[in-house]
Amino acid sequence: MNRIKTTTPTLRLAWTIWGFGATFYLMGFFQRVAPAVMTAELMQEFNLNATALGNLSAFYFYSYVSMQIPTGILADIWGPRRLLTIGAFVAAVGALLFAIAPTIFWAYLGRFLIGGAVAVAFVASLKIAGEWFPARYFAMVSGAALFFGIVGAVFAGTPLRVLVVAFGWRNTMLVSAAVTFVICAGVWVVVRDHPGEKGYAGFTDTGYDAEKRSRKQIFSGIGEVLRYPNTWLLFVIPGGLVGCVLTFGGLWGVPYLSTHHNLPATQAAALNSVLLVAWAIGGPIFGGLSDRIGRRKPLYFLGCVLAVAGWSIILFLPNLPILLLAVMLVITGFASGCIIISFAFAKESVPAHLAGTVNGVINMGVISGPTLLQPAVGWMLDRNWNGALLQGVRIYDLAAYRAGFLLMLGWALLSLALLFFTRETRCRQILPK
């Protein structure tokens, strides 16, 4: 074991270590929204209706959600390096299986493996951030992680659509599997759990040489974090905003824009990416500003208000000019980036040694939004389908989309209401009881 120095790691080294975890998160986000630009191909390939397509996309989220609390626990037990390496390997296998799937069953299984495996990326990256960066940078680095992720979503927009048209969706997914195997190797070689492994002092009081807590203690931490009201509130609140972004931007936005704004699929994907890019930019800005002003609730509330207003305009004014629609998608996506505050907010609301566990709980809530809303919107579309078909693929009218999207708006309004009941931390960590 290296002797621990009194100096903390340089920011360059910290960003490098963290960057490999963030790169895996980027690939996970790419896989998360990839079905959005392949809806017609997937519906034709596997003979799917909207409900079945929603489930195919949501199989990613089913396993992703179920892994969040275990991920938080495993991040505390195993450390990020081992967790990220195993996750990247399984994700690569899942992507390979999805690419070669002969039937919808194997496609479901591939998506399920991908979701469960990439579920470790964000929480493990937050764990790395807590160990390798000063506490004052945590919200900003969390926002940067979201930015990385959404860069992956942008690649899953127009660039992915172009590749799918040129090479087919299966070949494109095969390449994504190969890239994920490369990320797996890079994580194992570069990432380290604590600065002490590189000979530096850490930023937490649970240092490299500290005695490991027992598994019993860690599992009991789940019950402990749930005793804090902010945990419950911050479990539900971000799910509404993320659910809107990833249900629209991650699945139904492209067919909606193609059908009702008469846009070619590549242009619809580009406009859809505008929402995701704005979301990526909003995350680190909201996180950084929250750190700077020393408050969590005011900026979170502002973001929620703007997001709810934006979605209301987008969904209830369907004849917006394309330029104005793009502007509203920018505003709405940027405002939705406020959800990144949830992680610093929750981390400060529980004792420091429960950081991994509480972030797993919160991320579970975050992903519950698209997990529930993607298939729910699909079900609502099928329920309101008027029988129209194009090349064997169902076409849904404006009334059907509006009925489905109302589910999104409802959760966003609930998020806004619940935010009133959160307790401000003033960016300070609470002490253990």
C-alpha cells in the first residue's frame, strides 16, 4: 500500500479518474435513448405496437431502477473501480445480445442486461466525486456527469439515425458493444477508489485506511436514509422532470415530431437532440449556481416552474412554428437540468457515510419517471389509436399523443408541489445522530 501524502490530488488527476466513470455513463445514456431514432425499424423488425415498443425501451429502466439501491450499497462495499468494470462488461454483453437478437425475447433480455449494468455508472461516479474532489465541487461535478450522459444521448440522436440508415440498426449496435468493451478495459486500468491508492490524501473522513464497515451496517443504512423526509421527497421530485425529458426525448419525441410537424426522421432527431443538449448544459449550471449561492431549494423551484410551463406550451400548443418549438425545447430542457441538485441536496440531508446509499435511492427515483411513463404513454397511445397504418407501423394522431403526454405533465406538477415540503440544507452536511 502506498504511503498517504498530506497533499490532496490535483484537479487534473481527479478529472481523469472521474472521467472514465463518466464515459461509461455516457455510453449508458446512449443506450438509454437509442430506441427513439429506431422506432420504425424496431416496430417492423419485431412486429410491435406502441405498448410493446414502450416495454422494449423500458426493459432498460426496469433493471436500472431495481439496481439503484444495490448499486449504492455496492459502491460503499466494493468501491467504484470494481463496480464500474463489472458493469461495463455486462453492458457490453447486453448490447451484443440486443444487436443479434433473433426474437423480441432476446431483445428484451439485451435491454434488461444493459440497463442493470449501466445502472452502476452514475452512482459510482458520484462516489468517485466525493472521494477525489473537495465537497464544494460536488454539485458541479454531479452536473458535469449529467452533461457527459446527455452527450451520449446527443450521439443517439441525429448521428445514430444517420448510422442506422447507412449501416442498419444491428450493425450500429454491434459497434456500441465493442466500444463498451474498450471502456471496460480503460476503467480497470485507470480508475482508483480513493486518492490514497495514488499516494494522496482524500477529502472525506472515511479515508483509505479507515476500517471497512460491515455489510450489516451498510444494509442497515437503507433504513437509516429513509428516516429522513428529504430522502422520500427527493425520490419522487426528480422523477417527474426526468420522466418528461426521457419519455419525450428518449422514445416518443421523434415519431411525434415527424407525424405532427411533418419533419423527416433525421430533422426530428436533431430537434429532439436540442432538448437533450439543453438538459446537458442546464445540469452543471444549476449545480454550480446552487453551490455558489449556498442554497438548494430556490434554484430547484425555479427550474421546476420553467419546466412545467415549457411542457404545457409544447403539449397544448401543437401548432407552434418550428423555431419557437425549438426555443421552448431549449428552455424546457435547460430548466429540467435542475434535477441535478437532488443529489447534493440528498447527500447533505443524511450522514456523510451514507452518501453512496442515499444517492442510489435518489437515482432510483430519478429513473422511476421514464420507467413508468414510457410504457404508460405507449399504452395510452394504443388505447387512443384510430387504426391508421404506414408500411405496417401504427400512426398515432394528435389526440392520442396529447392523452399520453398528459401523464408526463401530471407527474411534473406533482414534483413542483412536493418541492415545497423539502427542508433546505444550505449546502451543509448534517452530522451523524
